[in-house]
Amino acid sequence: MSPLIANLEKMLAAGRDTALLRFGLGSEYLKLKQPAEAAAHLRRAVELDADYSAAWKLLGRALAEAGDASAARQAYEEGIARAEARGDLQAAKEMRVFARRLERGAG
């Protein structure tokens, strides 16, 4: 476990459960090639802040890396809808690209 993850986990254990904290944990677990652990934290991030475009994008990636293409597509679709609703068009565009890549990989 990296020192950063240990510090973030300590903050979480102390009751500081925020979308940003969960995003940080998810990002770090992805760097360590632990997509299932990353996905769990990123799911919580979007539960805490459903409009967090970056968390939706990373959640889709984590699920795809974990081998769950169907759940990854769903995360991207929800993320695209949320991003467009708040005007985050660049994030929506990126998630569309990732979703298409998933489709091509399945086809």
C-alpha cells in the first residue's frame, strides 16, 4: 500500500467521507492496478456527488479494467448525462470516446 493510500484511508476511517477523498483513493488504486478496489471508491464518490464528472469517467475506466464492460458502459452513459446536464461538455466527449472503444472491443 502506498503512503498516500494509507493517509487517505486514515482520513476515511476518521469519518471524512467525501467525494474528493473517494476519488483520490480510486485514482491511487487504479495506479496500483487494483481496479476492483478503485471502482468501489469511485462508486461511493458518485453516490456522494452525482455530478462529479471526473469520478464517473474514472469509474468507467476502473470497471473496464476490472473486466466488467457492461457496468463500465453504464457508468459512462450516466456520466455523460450528468456532465451534459451541468455543461461539462469536454468530460462528456471523453466518456463518449471511451464508451465507443468499449463497444468496438466487444464487437
